Amino acid sequence: MRVMTWNLWWRFGGAWREREAGIVATLERVRPDVAGLVEVWAGDGTTQAHLLADRLGGMAAAFAPTSLPPAPDPPEEPSQAGIEVGIGLLSRWPIVATEVHELPHPQRGGPPPTALLATLDHPAGPLRVVVACIEWEPAFAADQLAQSNALAALAADPRLDGDLPVLLVGDLNAAFDQPDLRPLRDVMVDTWTAGGGDPAAVTLSSAVPEAPLEATKQIDRRIDHVLARPGRPGGVVTVRRAYLAGDHPVGGRYPSDHFAVVAELEP
């Protein structure tokens, strides 16, 4: 079971149309069974997740709006006007149910950030996948920790138990060993480490020309994650390997300001 997570950088950076070809080429090369997508756009009667699903040959797709990151107000350029920021999911298997969970944000306030919980019709039984993006700004560190706690509680909920692992994927804006993700370390397995991923790998790299160097807490760290827990108490999560994708320019341009994480799990 090949699981991927990728922050697609919404319509930021002024060249989102040009980047789309690199996004599609990377997804076609990796061919994930499940892909959790962050900073996905929605507008003009469709979503980026659904368009990508069609390009990949009819995968199932889901989308949920979120407030992280906030859409620019006013828009930075005309193609951003009226376009939502969201989180998305692509699946090789049918998506039979979705839930949108609001995450705590008392410091930042405003509209809530969200997590998308989907149930997939995997041949071995229901596969539960949570997709999320959480706070990154140091001024809102308490929000980030509260959101980690909320995600940990959601992923560990016994109602999600089954024969398959429960997955949590997304941009968590911290390395797995940083204090912000402590609640998740208590209940989830870092598939990167379990799969023998390069310990020096990063997903927000200063080598990318558009990298947000001001994000000193996140830059040159592995902040995008595929986490998993056993489907039942006492079970194990087996990871064959873990690696990066989207970490090289396509047509002279990086597809996103983030690299993607791919983990291959035993179902």
C-alpha cells in the first residue's frame, strides 16, 4: 500500500499553472494508492484534488476547506480571487464516507482549521485516513500543540479500529521529534523512520528558490508526515520503505515549495 502526502502550495508563488505539470508528472511516476494533499485549491465548480484524480485515471477524490494557511486578503493576483484553500485526498479505492473535524485555534481565532477523515473501501476492510495541516507560526504555538492533541485523539479513537492501520498524513509543520508533535508520538508510528528513510531528509528545503526562509522553525526539516497506528491494540505497522518525491525540478521548476513523502506499508 503506497501512501503519499504532499503540500501542493495552493495558488501561491504566481506560477501555479506552470507547476501543475510537475505535480501531475510526479503523481504519475509515484502512482500512490492513497495521497493526502495539503494547500489544495477549490473554485470554478471543481477542486484541484478532483482534477488530479481524473488525470490519474479515475481515482476517487475528496476535499474539505480549511483556514490554514489563510487565503491572501486581498488576493496577491487575480487568479486567487474567490478561490478556497483546502485539504484533499486521492484514493485508488472508493471513498465511502468522509467527516470534517474542526481543530482548536483559540490563539489565532477566525475560521477553523480542519482535518478530513475518510473511510476507504479497501479489499481487506475499511481503511481510515486522516488528512490535516496544522499551525506553523511561533506566535500560535499553543494552537499547534492543541491541534496535535486533537489529531492524536481522532487517530486513536477506537471506533476507527479494524484490520488495517489508521493513517494520519499531512503537513504538520514540525519535525517528528519536536515538542509540537509529542501527542502524536504517543499514539502513532513515524513511517519514515520505520521504513528506513534517510534521517537527513527534509521536506521544506532552503534549496528551493521559493522556500519560505522566514519559517525558521520548519525550514530544512522533515515537516510533512505519513503516520500510522495499528488497526487494533497489540498490532504492528510494517513499513517496507520510505522516500521523497517531487524533490527535483520538472521542466526547470519545482512542483511545490514542499517535497512529498511516500511510504510503502504492508496492508
